[in-house]
Amino acid sequence: MESAAVRSLTETCPARYDSSRLPPTLLGPPVRILLTNDDGIFAPGLRALHKELTRLGEVTVIAPHVEQSGVGHSITLLTPLVVKAVEKEDGTPWGWSVEGSPADCVKLAIIELMDRPPDLIVSGINSGANAGINVLYSGTVAAAIEGAFFKITSVAVSLELSEHFDYPHAARHGTRVIERILAQRPEAGSLFNVNLPARSRGEPRGVRVVPMGVGRYGEGFERRIDPRGRTYYWMSYTPPYSLEGPETDVTSLAEGYITVTPLHFDLTRTDQVETMSNWDWGVQG
């Protein structure tokens, strides 16, 4: 797939909806889906999820040109966003690559590249879980948040870190979760973060709807010296395999469950607004 050629934007089309592959209870108008990620347009997780999502509707792929892991909700302001249409190895259209962040991809897709906004935005499958405070750093989750800004139901999907990623297996489970979410007809702009346990744990034990964990764990830096005598550091990370405490996305994932966390991007401490309004701020209006 890395050898894909560049085509003009007008020659790129979404994967077509195949209603014959849907169970009877889910037959209906196709869902218009925007698929993106932070691992790049050629990432295997994106490819696997694309295959499964075509059961639900028409899928348009608009993703970063190169990996954007850990960029959070950054957007590009000082350089142009170069967009290229990309083909698969067999010459069929694959999608559009954007030389920008995941949030750039979603914003550009909705405002410029798609002829009308999608019904659903899916970001993933990310190579590694986005649970706990990792949600705040994640480009995968940021793409979904950007979709929620536009009042579009958005889902981030990530697969727990392991030696061997089984993306097709994860994509099947992730798509089933997305189907269940859509069946509930969530309000426009709803935002969900889905984490899938590694295949090495066996089949998922079930689905848990849990809050985001906020504890710190497994972070550090490895200090090294380069050949010129300069000090540099590599960030290290050890995922939690068992944790005590309240049930969260981190603990449930470590127990082998698929986790679903409803999110929102309003960071206001609403419980503090009224109290703080009564403080003496020392400023006379």
C-alpha cells in the first residue's frame, strides 16, 4: 500500500455501502462515514477498520500523511495543508492524505473536501490504548473531539499495546460497538472513546461503560549519551496490567473488557462556577 500513486482529488471516491452484508435489523439508509486516525493513511489499523465500516455505509478516508501520535488537538496555522489523493496498490482510490494533524484532517474534510458533512466520524484503530490521561495527549481522540465540535457523532477506537496487533479482530469488535452506539440514536455531537483489549488476552470478556482514569502510571525517561557526548532522553512507558482502585477505562481494559467512555470537550468545572462568582475579586465594575 505504501507504493500508492497520487491522483487528482476529483477521482477519489468513498467505499460504497453494501446493504447485502448487513443483518436485516440494521438495514436502512447508508451512514456517511468519515474515517481518520493519527497513525497515518497507510496504517494497518485504518485499513482493517475501513473494511468493517463499509458494512454500515459509505466510508471516506481522510488521514494524516505521516504518523501524528501524541500531537493532541494541535492544528496547523503557520504552514499550508497539502492534500493528495491516494490509491491502493491495485490502482483503486483509497482516500486523501493531509500533511497535518488529525484535527486538521477532520476540519478540512468537513469544511472543504466532502460535498456534505458526514453522519459519523470514526478515528482509529490506534496502535495502543488511549485510556486514562492518555486521552489528553491522543491525536486519535482529538480527531473525534473535532468532529464533536461540528455536532457530528464521533467515535475514537484504540487497540491495547501488544507484541502482535490483530487489527482485523479488533476492527470487527470495534464496529459492533459502533453499531450498538448508533442503534441508540445518540444526540448530535455525541463523543465516545472505545478501547479494545489485546488479542493475547483472548476474546473480550464483555463491554463496560466506565469513566476515564485520571491517575498517573508508568511514565519515565531513559537518559542516554550520543556519540558526541550530548545528553538526550527517550520517554518510557509501562502500561498497567493490574491496578487497584475505582473502576475506570484503565482498570477494565487491563481485565480484558472493551471499554466505552462517553466524553465531552467542555472543560468547565461547573460545580465551581457559582461558588467562585461570589468571591471578592477586588475589581469594581
